[in-house]
Amino acid sequence: MKFVDEFRSVELVRGIVEKLRHSDLLSIRLMEFCGGHTHAILKFGIRQLVPSSVEMLSGPGCPVCVTSSSDVDLSVSLALDNDLILTTFGDMIRVPGSRGSLQQAKAEGADIRIVYSVIDALQIARDNPGKDVVFLGIGFETTVPTVAATVIAADKEGITNFKVLSLHKLCPPIMKEVLDAGEVRLNGIIGPGHVSAVIGSAPYEFIPRYYGMGCVVSGFEPVDILQTIAMLVDQVVENKPDVDVSYRRVVRREGNVRAQEVMNTVFQPADADWRGIGIVKDSGLRIRDEFGQFNALTYYKVRLDDQSEIKGCICGDILRGVKVPTDCRLFGKTCTPEHPVGPCMVSSEGSCAAYYVYGA
Amino acid sequence: MPIIVGESMCLAIPAKIISVECDMAEADIGGVTRQVSLALTPEVEIGDYVLLHAGFALSVIDAEEAQETLKMLESLI
Ligand code: SF4
């Protein structure tokens, strides 16, 4: 496939790895903030390719994994206690909460449907005018504009039975939160490619300015990721932390301005609850009052008390880069992709699932 | 369909635009045709490659930049 195969070139991979081997670097610790990168790094065996001086950690970048237990419970309650159709991306349905997963709710009779796109959810609303159709909005800036565009379309069309439960999250605020917490010492950040296709690379400029480390926005093919690592290594060796982009075919400094406008028309920043981290100010999005009729949260007035995390699951620590999946006693024993105990084993972007499938 | 539900959620893949009608388009993904919304990328033209995410074209792929990146890498190694 064009724009894929070229960036899987064995010669280029070899060349960059060779270059890395000969760099003057003593040691470097990098964190990726995108579940897509976690998946790709394990799938392509990047950790094994790079010299041992390069240590790679995963941050809170898997949208399913970062959803808090109480937000999972909220979704389950919404589906079980109301006469509605809940639509969701596939990954979310298997995430366990304290009242069970959406999959279990479905088995108990709740009408829950998996969709590939939010457009499909709107179509279900069109086809079922007598029923409310709620779309479970999870995901980062990559996905948010697609939801916003669909809300605008529903508004124009006068479809009133379509609602969105916005559990969306924002990337730059959580990067700041992790850096402020200072639990892991980092030398550079692998910036999320598809989030940045929307927001651009400019929002990361606070990282070199205030934290003295670089951020290189990366694509998802092996050549992209290795090039990103090489760029971050150069920055460390030369002591010149900066924001740069290795994924230039997709990411521009200003991002997709149109997508940002669409997103800002419908959503405004709000506090969000992150698994393992807690409430982070303005790190999520709520629907603006102008579009209040689409807001499932206020429409159903659902709210739950804080729920405790799943027993034995250390997902939260893994999301903060403090622990790795193999540190978990349940990893590969009671917790497997077939029978996930925690969310990090559910999504293919989750660290535990990626470790399990591709080996640590 | 090459996209498996439950596959990486942030996944976005290159697709070639083969026809455009208002803010919808048809895109070719390795031989499979799909409907794509252009609500976020109204500038798209037939023949462009876009990054496809959850039914939407998220951005237009810059073929020149791709070439430059590859050339730059080849010169380095
Ligand atoms: S292996 Fe399972 S239980 Fe352990 S941290 Fe990962 S998801 Fe949680």
C-alpha cells in the first residue's frame, strides 16, 4: 500500500538502526503517548531493534485503557437503566467495570451495538426515530472532530434522538500532568501522529520550554518510529531539545484547522477522570450548551460515586509508565486478551494486550 | 473490509480518493471501496491520498513531503 510499504523498507530500517548503534549516546528514556505507537513498537519489535541504551516507556495513550472505572460503570448503568440504544467502538464493550462490562449488559438485555464510525450511530438514530441513540464518545483529538462533525450534522438535520456521552480526552494536558508528577525521568517524548494530524505540533512547544526535553511527532510505520528515535537521540546528544515532526507527510505545525474549528464548535474543555491518575483539570471535553440537547450526560442526569479500581490490576501504574505489564501478577495467568481482568488487556492499543500478543 | 472492529482505535490508514460528491467521497483502500466523509477536509480532490479514520478523511497526505522524508533518510544511511 502506498505510504505504508515505503516506510517499512528493510534497508531504511537497517540504516537507521546502524546509525543509532554508532551514536555517542549513553542512555535515553523515551515515552510514547499514543496507544497506536505502543502497539506498533511491540508489533515491529522496535525495542529489540534499538540499542539497549534506548529505553522506551508507554504513557496514558490508549483511549479505552485511560477510561476510569467509574466512567465504565456510568456507561453500563446508562445502557441497563434506560430504554435506549447504546452505540460504541468495539474495544469498549469488553472493558470490565464494577457492574460488569457492556458486553455483560448486552447479555442482560441492553441494546448495545458496535459501530465502526460515529456516522453509523447517527444512521441508527435516523432508522429508529422512536428511540434515543447514545454514542459512547471515547478517544483523543483524533476521534473528537469526527464526533463533532456528526453532532453538527444531526443538528442541521433536526435529529433529536441522537446523544453523545462525551468521555473524550485531550493529549497535551495529560502529557503535562505526567511530566509534572515526575514519577519517571524522561529525556524525550514520541508525539502522537494522528492526534497531531488534527492539533498540529505547536501545542507541544511547552515541553522543551518548560521541561527541557524534546518531542518528535511520529508516524506508525517502523521507519517513522526509528527515525523519531534517532531524532530524539540527536537532540539529547546535541543538548538541543525541540519540537519536531518526523511524520511530515501528515502533520503540519498548525494541524488541520478545519477539524479544530469543528471540534471547538461542539466541545469545550472540561475536567476528566483518568484511570490511575484521577481527575485532571481541562483534560477532557464536554458538549457546549448550544448543543445541549445532544449531551447524554445532562439529558439522563447519570452520575455515580467513585468506584474502586479492579482488584489486582495495575493498569493505572502501567499507564503512568511506573510499571510494565509483566510486573502484574495476573498478566498472562488470570488476565489474557480472551478473559481480560483490566482494560489494558482489552484494546490492541493497551500495553498488556500488546505485550501478551507480541511478547515483552 | 480490511478494518477489523476492535483493531487499534486510533488507527488511521492511507486511502485514495476516487470520487467526490458534496462532502462525501469514495476511497480505495487496497482494492476495497469505502464511503468517506470530507467534513473535516473539504479541500480534498480526486486522486488525493487521505488519512482515513473512523469514516472520515482526517488529513490529506502530502506526497512531496513523503518523498522528501524518504530521500533525506536514504542520504543519511
Ligand atoms: S495484566 Fe490484566 S490485570 Fe494486570 S495490569 Fe494488565 S490488564 Fe490489569
